[in-house]
Amino acid sequence: MRRYLHLIVFLILTSSLTLAQQPKKPTSSEIFESIKKLNFLGSVLYVAAHPDDENTRLISYMSNEIKARTAYLSLTRGDGGQNLVGPEIRELLGVIRTQELLAARRTDGGEQLFTRANDFGYSKHPEETLAIWNKEEVLSDVVLAIRKFKPDVIINRFDHRSPGSTHGHHTSSAMLSIEAFDLVGDKNSYPKQLSSVDTWQPKRLFFNTSWWFYGSQENFEKADKTNLLQIDTGVYFPSSGLSNPEIAALSRSQHKSQGFGSTGSRGSQIEYIELIKGDLPVNKDNLFEGIDTSWNRVEGGKVIGDILHAVQNQYDFKNPSASIPELLRAYKAIQDLNDTHWKTIKTNEIKGIIAACAGLYLEASSNTNHTAAGSSVDLNIEVINRSNSDITLNTIINPNGIQIDKHLKLDNNTSYEFKETLKINNNQDVSTPYWLTKKGSLGMYTVTDKSLIGKPERPSALNVTFNLNIESVNISYTKPIVYKTNDPVKGEVYKPFEIIPEASAKISERVIILDADAPREIEIIVKAGRNNLEGYIQIEHPDDWSVFPQKQKISIANRGQEQPLTFTVIPPKTQSEGFLKPVVHVGEQVYSKELIEIDYDHIPFQTVLLPSESKIVRLDIQKRGKNIGYIEGAGDVVPESLRQIGYNVTIIKPEDISSETLNRFDAIVLGIRAYNTVEALKFKQQLLFDYVAQGGNMIVQYNTNRRLIVDNIAPYDLKLSRDRVTDEFAEVTLLASNHEILNYPNKITTKDFEGWTQERGLYFPDQWADEFTPVLSMHDKDETPKSGSLLVAKYGKGHYIYTGLSFFREFPAGVSGAYRLFANMLSLGKNNIN
């Protein structure tokens, strides 16, 4: 796949290097496609609510076929979704999905923008969405994004006219886009923005419709299409050997945490867009009709267009460097433009093209991937010119603004390497996602630096600038410092060079559950961000808990090393909960953050600083049975959570499922979406049902009603729906108050549903056989009661339980009632009651 990505990404030639990504080395064909894009001055903004909402076919088509500057504005970072690649949820999942969006845009050639809206989870109506988001702030961010990006055309993914019929976030994204369309050109709307951006008025706004929004293909065929444009996005790109839908599939497949791997297609593929605002093009084959997308668009642009069209027509695929003299002429002319918007965009583009034509390789790499403020690191700087162009490296400027004179002529294909030492400023900010530095609300992130609003990530502050003279023209290139190493399997691996605190600490367990008043040893891990770290650590704790010893000494010799420390926690006699917070003292400085590392192959390595704390719960809980078999699904922390309350949990691989294996366990639990993601279960289902019939206890956690890999997820009829209860405070009614599952070994009351987070549950069944007993009822405001959240059926000698309750969210939050209820589910049939 990496080879294909290298072939298809045309918008890679700007002077900035994506953090932690291996440097792009464009082919001759890619350079040519970039020159064509250089000659197009038009923009398209696609708008939706979440990562993976975007139509990658349209984004790729606009970028790679039309050559328009194309961006996706995702109102959220997808924090409220599920994670199929690991245990991260909420803020950390938002970090992963942000990077997946950036990977998708690197694939389809688009750019990525955001607002400060927090994906708080599923919302059933835009009224709720906009109340939780703070409509005025999100609308301000949408207006700002449009004023900054200056799109000629806006395309909404969702229909603004259908509130309540789909995800409230989806409808809200369209509603806000339409409202912003009428505000962006008004200087009285959000006037404070005008100190950094100008007003702007897009030409037209569309809704990316399809037969799905009409209810059926038949309805769509009958619909009035007067205001619709149709676009055949199935074009083929000989320069890459791929069709546009194949590129779009590769882009969509970057959303790995959502399980959106896609197979590319070939041939004609029609997309429809419906005009919502602006004028309808007379020529429906030209989205940009009436918009000058040539260099004539800007004053003084004609001469630039004449030069660049000649470059395009005379381009030598065997010798791209032959284009450099004329590209330099165009570069100088661009610097004289008064239009700062297009001047900035096209300067970055043409600089990247010039560098690519010359085969320029400019890199500054550190000997470590992280250090603390005030430390020193060694840099290796590499420069090479792989052309016959006359190029001189005049100076290098390090991140502190110190100029290093070189005046070195770069001979063709001769590598030059320099060693430098960089002293990091004492006040250098730590590296962490900018939207997580301050505590936000349920619906909004707090961003104190207003210049960062809308950016996918914080621009690198640690850059090296290379000042070159190319054929008597001075051009500078700025590159972020990176860390480069060699992996025995992967080969060359890049990571970002990041600033971390001189000390950070974490508790090994995010949630600590104690089911008795006996002391528990816990491990604290302190990480050094610099050499020779000395200090001590204390643990803040609730007043009715005790921690021994009160403090311990820290002594770490080398940067990046960790020191484990063991403390004893003594709980109170009765049920209680609170937080443990490690605090590290180094001289006069106090550190209370945890350094979290996110390391997946499909996204750049990420470090995140969050407050270091673990929820600690003295839980009044009883259990029956001890040994639990767990069949993993889409990824969750349920096994670790069950171990917290004393269960022996064994992960069972699908291929190891057998009667002999299953019979060793008191209960078998299937992870979330196991019947959506574990293909092998279709061949093991009868073995699981036989286990239940012989006296076993089987618990199936939620699955979606799409892409089920089995015909029957239960031994009796059971039909999944999209029913869900999104209000975590929704009243819960105990339908089967006398049922064993609510009484033994723990008495479950409505109090056990207090403190739940994000939601009650999702994808509840709405039809089931008489053998099932519905245990609970709940519903969101103005909806009918939903009784499918917890269903129990006796099957043979055992019990089958299906639950859509969101235990996978409640366990990491340390919700006491969720643990007590799950213990009852595991104990079912083992309570020795009449």
C-alpha cells in the first residue's frame, strides 16, 4: 500500500514536511501533476461532522482531476466513536482519528480542517447537539474556516432539512454550513476575526445527495433533478495507474480505528450534488462556471500563467530540472503579487515543485525522539542537490534563530552532512495536541491560542531553515526536526522530535477497584525528560484513604529512562471512591501530568500529556465463579477491568474455541462487535451454544446490525436495531425486579445507574423470542421506552445474555454500578437459590 500511496499523492510538494512522516520523494509524473495544479486557482470545501463522514471520491476527484485546492472541514475529531485498533477512547481516540484524517488527506490530495467541537457521542437531534456544542462558538469556527480557506464552492455531506432523522451531529454540520454561508461576507459577523482574515463570499453551496437520502433508488429516479449536478468521479489516472475510486478507497481505508477498510472500484461512478445556495451553473458539467480559476484571477497573474503554462507544455519527464529556470521566473513574479491569499498558497506549491525538480533533499534529524526544555541534543543535517542546477547553501538557521554560515556550492549528487548541537530554550512548550492543554466542556475543547483554531495539529516550533541560492534566486526551505532510526523489520522509521516535561508520572492502572478493605500495592512509573533527574514523588488521595509511604525519592540517570515505585494503598472499610494523583517534585518545579504514547503503524507516533490520575474505588461487590473466558471483538478494556475485581480472565483465540476449552470456564464473554469483526466465529457459533446448553453462562456485548458474520447471534430469535439511549442520565426502570440477575449476589437498584458516562447503551435489540426476559427499560427524552438493553434467556442448563449496555465505556470510568451488574451477569445460575 505504501507504494501505491507514493504514486497517487499529488499534493505533496509543498515546502512543509508532515510531522514524523518519511520524506516524500516525488516521481517525475507526480511533479507534472503538481505543475498542473499550480495552474488552477480555485477551491472546494467539503463539510461534515466526523472523521470518516467525508466522501473521499469527491475530495479526490476535486483535488486530482479538477486540480482544485480541496479541504475537508470535520466539525469534530471523532472522540465519541469506538476504536477497532486498540483500547483508546475519548480524547486519545480523537488524537488517533485526527491523524487518520491527515493520512486520508495525504492519500487523496486534500487538506484537513477542524472546529473546536467535541464529539460527545451519539446525538438524536441537532437541538441537543448545538446546545452541548455551544452553537455560537462552533458557528464562529465554521465562519473562520471559510474566511481562511476562501472556498469558491462548499459541499455539505448531510441534509440540513431532516433534523431528528439521523445523527444530530450530521444535520448540525449542514445547518451550520448554510448559516455560515450567509455570514462570512458580512463584516459585522464575528468582527474580531477580521484582524487576521478578510471577509469572503463563496459562489455556491451544494448538498452531496444520493438515492439513500430519498429512501430508495426508485424514489430517486422519480425525483426532480433540476437543481442537481452529476459528476462522474470514476475517472482513471494513467500517471498513477489508478482510478479515482481506487484512490478514494485507499483514503477511506486510513480510518482503521473505525474499521472502514474499503475495496477500490473501477469504471463510471456518479455523484450528485444539489444546489442549496448561490447560482446554478448553466453548464452543469462545470462546477466552477462563472469563477475565473486561471492566473488571470489575480492582478499581475497573467504573466505568471503564461510562464507556467509553457512549463507545463514543455515539461521533460526525463529531466524535470530543465523546468527550473522558468519556474524560478514564475516564483519571482509570484512574490510581487498583492493578493496575499494566493501568493502564500502558490509560493508554497512552487517552492516544493522547484525542490522536487532539483532532487533537493533537506533534512535535520535529532539523535533522540524527545527531550526536555533546557536540554541539548545533537542534530545531523543532510543536504543534497541531484541536478545540474547551480545551487548554493548560504546559511542554516536553527530553531533559536542562530545563523550558521555555509556558502557551500552543492555539486550534483554529492551529499553534504553537518553535525550541530541544539540547546532547547528553557521556556520551550511541551509537545502535546493543542486542544488538550486546557480542560474543556462536554461539547467543546478549550483553545487559548486563537491562531490555532481550525488547524489539525500544532505546527512544529522546532524547525531548521535552509537558505539557498538557486540559479541566482534566493529561496528558503523550512523543515521540522525529526527523529530517524532503523528498525530491523521496518527499515527506516521516522518519529516526531518532541519536547516532554523533565518529569512525568503515571499509575500503571487507570482504574483501581478494591472489593475488600485489604491493602493493595500499586505501581507508579516516573519518566525522565532529561539526564540526572533528582526529586521525590507524593500521591494525592481521598481523605478516607491512606497511602504509604508518604513520599519516595526519584533518581534517574538518563533521559527517557523510567523508574518504577511501589506504594501501598489502604482503602476505607465501606464503599468509597475518588482519585489518586501522583505529583513529582524536582527542585521548585511540580509535575502532575502523564506522558501517553500512541504508537500504531498507520499513523505517526503521538505523545499526549494529560493530567495523571487514576480512579480508585472501594467497591461493595460479591461474585460467584472465578474463571472467565474472553473472546475479543473490536477492542476494549473489559478483560482488564474484570481482573480488577478478582476474576481470572483468559483471552480465547477464535481458533482455540472447542468444547474442551470452553468447559474450563464459569462464563464466556464476547467482546464488543465480536460478531461484526471476528470472521472465525461463524464456524464456532454452535460450539458456543452447546456450551450454554450444557450449563454455561454466555454474555454477548453489543454488535451493530450491519455486517453481522453470523445468521443467528443467539440460540433464539433476536433482531438487532439501531435503538440506543444516548442520555447517560436517562431514568432506568427495573422491569424484572425479582429476576436473579438483579438480586444475586449483588442487589441492583437504580442507584447503580448513577455516574454513567456518555450513554446508557447502543444497538439494542427491538425484537426477541419469548424465551428472553427483558430486564431493564430506559429511553431518551420524548421517545418510547426501550427494553432491549439487557436480555436474558435460559437455554438448556445454562444462560444466554445479550446486552447493549456500554460497559466498555463505564469500566474505564470506574462506574461502580456497572461492575456490580456485570458481576451478577457472570454469576447467573451459580447463586444456589431456589
